[in-house]
Amino acid sequence: MLSSNKKPQDKSTTFGFLFYFIALLGWSIYDFFVTGTTGWQVPILFLGFAIYLWSKVFYQQRKIKETVKESELKLK
């Protein structure tokens, strides 16, 4: 993938996750004050957070591998 296309995609993914995080966190805090329990919002929030971080690590490793391959090809 071209690096010019990758940067806006990374930014939009981050903004989407931030919206998701703030919405679920706000909902769970509101629910905690109203009912005294956080409900299913917190487990969903943590699961989404884990998936988001795993995908960031996966794509970062992929980008590093592509960079190493490109530098090896340039050296040959």
C-alpha cells in the first residue's frame, strides 16, 4: 500500500477508536451513577481496546518488515 494512502487511514482509524472509547466510557460512567453497575459497556470497551492495540502492533510489525525488505532490495 502506498504510504500516502496509509497515513489518512491510520488517522481515521484512531479517530474512530477515540469516538468508540469516549462513547462507551461515558455510557458506562453514566450507567454506574444511575444504577450502581457498569453493565456490559466496560467489557466491550476493553475488548475493543485490545483488538485496536493488537491491530496497531500487527500493522506496525508489517510495516517494519516491508521496510527491511525494501532496504535489502536496494542493497542488492
